[in-house]
Amino acid sequence: MTIAAARKQAQNLLDYIDASPSPWHAVNSTIKQLDANGFEPLIEAQPWRLKKNGRYYVTRDGASIIAFTLGSKPVAETGFRIVGAHTDSPGLRLKPKAAHAKQGVAQLGVEVYGGPILATFTDRDLSIAGRVNVRNADSYTTHLLHFAESIVRLPNLAIHMNHDVNSKGLLLDKQTQLPLIFGYAADSTEAKRKLDQTIADHLNINPADILTWDLTIYDTQKGSLWGQNQDFIADSQLDNLASCHAALQALLTTTKPESTSICAFFDHEEVGSESLTGAGGSFMSDTIQRVCAFQKASEEERLRGFANSFFISADMAHAYHPNHPSAYEPEHHATVNQGPVIKTNANQRYSTNADTAARFIQLCKQAKVPYQEYTHRTDLGCGSTIGPMISAQLGMPTVDVGNPVWAMHSIRESAGVLDHGYIISVLAQHFNS
């Protein structure tokens, strides 16, 4: 892979993220690429009429999507080749009754979603994106909302009133110090009217017809290449839209695999995955059951297929930060631009075991891609992924992997240009294995 090709893939990733400021937009961005490559939409509530070697996708609640290419061989013989990732990222979400006023200043109340680095949301050009349900004659319609311009902000308190900020760090009370400045309003009634009108003007609707919303706060700054030789990328939501994009690109190049190849992108990973659209729900198993029904696979053949499958849980990994060496396990440094990382945890926070790690290493060697191994410091708590729950649900061999990223859960994360190309290559190898 040339550096020029890697930069092109990295820029495509940045464009994908910048078009996807919410999980609903991420699914929409994914659908556009699937449609352009001949995938056909399916609807869960309608019958599925699949065809041999067909390429399909199905969504659930607009925030999760599963795309697949049917394999040429029976599922009992070859099983499934699956990559799972997630569409959500930690951050701030608007409350249902968000608008209020204080001393003539209109503010928007937010909830903390997942585990973001809250200090990184201060002094940024923030805006609002997500979905809005709008009343119509019979029921309601769902509209995607994406303000391109900055319309809210979380200004820092001046150092003159917070003398310890550089020695003790910026601490923000989640209830009282996170409301975002939106504009001017004499009272909360006026603040609500102004917010509703701003949304209505953008969607070209009547503000009285706004019923409900799921709205997230995002950073309007576009993704960028950076570094002496433009070796790095910076953007929001690299965790985990980088994995979604990589898996999608790998699936798009997979045309006639022997095993059914699946990309599954779930919402709510950052808050535990136990939801209608999360990996802890039934979306994956429901979809696989319907694929098996198309192949007329018996229950035993389906179970044989699961045993012959391989699931890659693709999420980002912690990159070694040279300014903070004590934060890392000494023999397990994951270096940016040195390849995807195999993540291991003895307490099963990651699903990797010796067999699945070896299998992924073989894929890397076949794809001519370097790989790394990572485990967390023993005295620090370790995050988790969708890997363990999918592995347990379906009884599939599973490995947890991901590209190294700096500042995970910051509003502005950084990763490597080469790494994105590497993981696309190895995931493509996986789908064709």
C-alpha cells in the first residue's frame, strides 16, 4: 500500500465521519455507500426474499445497521465471517426539555452520554445533530437534523476565577456547569420558542409540529491530516466510526465469498449495549436466523455454522502516549501506524483468547499487514466492547481488535493514516477467508 493510497483512504474516512455527527447520520452515510454498490434494502417487518449471492442491508430504529453478502456455500460448512462495530460515541445529548434561560442568556440542558472527556468540549465550535419526529396528518415522520454551523458553546471559566485549573485540572459539574449557551432569552418560555423555531426553520416545518427528538452535540471542525508528513488524522468519533468505515470498505470489495459476510454496526455500545438497537439485543441473532431460513438450514446446521464462524469485534485501541509512559503496561505498547492491535483481557472484558488471536495473526500475515498486541495495566480498570456479549450470545469464536488512537473519548481524537489502510486490508482478508 502506497502512502498516497493510504492518505486517500484516510481522507475518505474523515469525510464519512464529518457527514455522520450522530448514530442516525452514520447509518445514513453507510446506506449511501451500500446503495451505490448494489446492496438491496430489507425491512424487518416485511418478508425477506433473498437470492443466491445477494447483497443486502437492514436497519433497526435508524441507528443500527447490518449489511451482508450471502455466501456461495452452505452455512453449516463455512459459517459466517462477521465484523461488529458501533455507531455511537461518548458525548453530550440534549434533554427532552432542553431550553431554559438564566439572567437573559438562553441555554440548553444536556445529559452526559457514556464516558467522554468533558473538558475537551469546552471552547469548541459546537452544534446539534440527530433526528426529530414531526407530526403529520396521520402519525409522524422522522427527519434527520444537522446544523452545519456552530450554534452552541461551552465557554471555559477564566483562569482568574479558577486559579487551580492548571494544577488540578478542569472539573465540570454535570448538572450545573454543562448547559450550553445558545443565545438570548428573557425567560425559559422564550428560550424554548427560539430553539423550536431554529429547528423548524432548518427542517422547513411548523414548530408546533415538533413532537420528540434524539439530538447530540458535535464539533463542527472538520477532520484533518496532521504531522510533519501528514502521517496522522484527527477528528471526532474515530471511536468507533473508524472501525465502521473500515469494515464497510472491506465488505464493499467482497463480491462472491464462500462464507456469508456480515457487517454489524450497533448503537448504544458506549452505554452498555442493552437496548433494542444495541449488541445486547436481538438484532444480530434475528438477522442470522433469517439468513439461515433462506438457506433452509436445520437447527443443527445453524449451530454447526456458528461453530465454523469467526467474529471480529472491531473497536479502537489505546495508543502509547510518550508523555504518559506510566499509564501503560510496559511490554504492551500499541504504536500508531504500526498496524491493528489484538486486545486481550484475562477477565474477559475483551473476547480474545489464544486461538482467536492466532487466527487474526494469520489473517494479518495473509494480508501482509503488521499487527500488535495490547493488554491494560493490571492496576487500571479496563473498558469493554461488544465482543464478549456477541460471542456469548451466538457461541462464536471471537477476537477483539482495533487501531491505536490517542485521546480516546475526547471530542478530538487522533490516529494513524497507515493504520486505517491496514485494517481495511485485514478485514477484507477475513471476509474472503
